[in-house]
Amino acid sequence: MSRSAHPAGPRHADVLPEGHYTAPPTDLNELDPRVWSRTVARDADGAATVGGIPVTRLAEEFGTPAYFLDEDDFRARCRAWHDAFGGEADVFYAGKAFLSRAVVRWLYEEGLNLDVCSGGELATALAAGMPAERIALHGNNKSEAEIERAVREGVGRIVLDSFQEIVRVAHIAEKLGKRQRVQIRVTVGVEAHTHEFIATAHEDQKFGIALADGQAAEAVRRVLKLDSLELAGIHSHIGSQIFDMAGFEVSARRVVGLLAEIRDEHGTELPEIDLGGGLGIAYTSEDDPREPHEIAKSLSDIVTRECAAAGLAVPRISVEPGRAIVGPTAFTLYEVGTVKELSGLRTYVSVDGGMSDNIRTALYDAEYTVALVSRTSTAGPMLSRVVGKHCESGDIVVRDAFLPADLATGDLLAVPATGAYCRSMASNYNHALRPPVVAVKDGEARVIMRRETEEDLLRLDVG
């Protein structure tokens, strides 16, 4: 996408970017099942439903903007990942995608483990009853307090991200009289085909210890000398929103190569490798993600082949799908406020949310789709940009979309595939109140994270 440089960032009012679709969809009322959660449909009156409940009723009861999470779909995706890998691997849901106590309970009930990357995520996991041994702690700069709580609670693994952290975790474990299981996160020099800010395995970034120049091998040496640490394996993560498995193949080959070096130098074969997450989902109809069973077979085949070539026993594989589980299971519901036509350009449709509930469009140039969901329409297509209510020209929810030309104030729009990162990255910009998360299942809806209130904001303002 070509944009003019500006000190405040890229311009956001350009016409359709090069390569973008130029024709509207055949049916503006269609809700593509590749993008929407599994129980979304339209009822006889034309309103979209989720879990059998019309969005019009949900809006009346819970207000807008709001996130609606399809619990049946979430649980089904958990089971699909669990069953795809079976007993030969561990599936760690990446809590950074979206985490709440209800979600933790669902994960536990469906047999998944949990990956956390902050003290707050760890506290949520423990408060909801996730056994500590099924929790992994990530993070490139874990505080001593976070590490101490993790070690004291007995988390199943801590992923070491730097040489300083090796010392820090070892010291805390020794002080507490514990032997802590750890993995070493390595950057393997693989740059995933994704946005710069979510590609995480090339050397020029903040995560991990570089495989190049022998740094990862030196980290292994240091860990193996420390009695308070048990080195369980090697961790790698190459990025996010990835569809091509080629990057995983290169990453696995280099990780297995490190395992062979460890065997040759230290006489030990590490029992685990974690290949991270980052598997993509369908944000638009053009996206074509793989199914969990395809991913599981592909990763297993890659690791088995590389281990056979290196003469190693196949280690236990771990994966960390977060977005791939929760992303497709939720949509954000908005009410249209103003419809502003710019002759010869497009129509700006302003909704009652924006970058405070979905920063990804502004942050990553993320693409979403959007639909009129309170009714159907026979009107022709209107090239639209769905924008929020914040005092920022970059406050864009859906950059380019076709909506019915009779769209009006009070209509409800929904943006699908917002289960991952939208509520997690939500903010109080302009003192906006973060929306609720409402779980929907079998004709019933319940709040699992309530809407913030003005009292919540003022309670933190000590005057």
C-alpha cells in the first residue's frame, strides 16, 4: 500500500489502495461463514442472529458498542486444536489474544493449557482456577515480582528471553527452594510474511536470544549449569497472522539443529520444542486459513523429518494458538451515528466506537469486513469507510467496504473476527468507556466482562 509520508503518520484518506478489490460483493446481505462465527445467521426479519438471538435484541439489552462472543464456536475451536494434536503435543492458548475468567474456565474444561505474558494475565488464570502446572509465562522483560509469583505458584514453564533473565529466574527459584522448568526463546532468523510489528523471529527485534553467533548455544550452557533451573526445551515464534507453513519449516529445521548441537556438546536431548503460534484467521473473504488438523499434521511431519535427519528422538511439540481460537468467535456491534458522502470519493460512516475498541486498523493496517446486521437491504452498494468517534483522522474501523446505499442513522453494523486483540488492546482514549464482552450460547446471553462506567474512570482519578 503506497502512502505519502507525514510526521504524524501515513495519510488515511487515500482512495482504494493498489490491489484492493474494485467490485462490490454480489450480495451485500450475505454473511460469509468463513469470516463470521459458526452460529451467526439471519432471521426471517433480516436481522443477524448469534446463538439464536437477534442482534437487535442484544443491542437493546447490552448497548453498543459491544463485543459478542459465540461460546459454542469458541469451545468447538478449542476441541478442534486439542483433537488435532492429540496426546502427542500441548496446546497453549495465548492469553494475550483475549483473556477473562470465563475464558480460562472454558480452556480448562476443553483440555487446553494457557500461555500468559504478564502478572495480570497470570493473576486472571490463577483466579479462574487454571492449574499452575498448565500455565506458561512469557515476556521479554518480566519483573521480579512476576517471576517470583510464577515460581512460587509452580507454573509449568517460564520462557527465558535474555541472559539477564536466566540469572534473575535462577536466583528467585534458588531463594524459594524451587527447581523451575524453563524453555529458552530463540530468534531463528525467519521473517514471517506479515506486518513488521508482528513478525518476531528476525534478529532485529526485542524478543528472544539470537541463534546466530552462538548466543542461543551460550544461553543453553548457562542454564544447564544452574541447579535451580530445569531446561525443558527450546521456544521459537516467527510472527502472527501467518498462512504459509514455509516459515515454520525453516524455523523447525533451525531449532532441531540447535537440539542436535546440545546433544553433541552436553550429551542430553531436550524433551520439548515450542513452535509458537501466529496462525492466521479469515478477516475478509479473501483470507484462506488452514484447519487445525492440517496445521498439526504439517508441523508434526516437519519436526519428525528434521529429527530423523539429525538422529534425534522426536520431542514433544507445543503450539500457542490464540487468535486462531478466539479471533473468529466474536464480532463487534456498533450503531451508525452519521453518514457523510464525499462526492467522487466515498461515504464516511461514523459509528459509536472506534480505535478505543479496535486499534488494529490504525496500528497494523489491518483489514476487516463489515455488514449491516439490523436488517437486510435491496439498495445498491456504496463505497464506504467506517470510522469511529475519536478526535483522530486515523480513527478507522474498516478502511474500505461496500455497504447498502440506504444506510441510515440508527442502523446496526457488525465487524466480524474481532475476538482477538480488540478487547485486549482496548483503551480509554478520549475517556471512552471500554465495551462489554457478552458470551452468547443456546439462546442465552451473559456478560463476562462488563462495560466500564464513568465511575470506573473517576475512581482511578485521585484528584
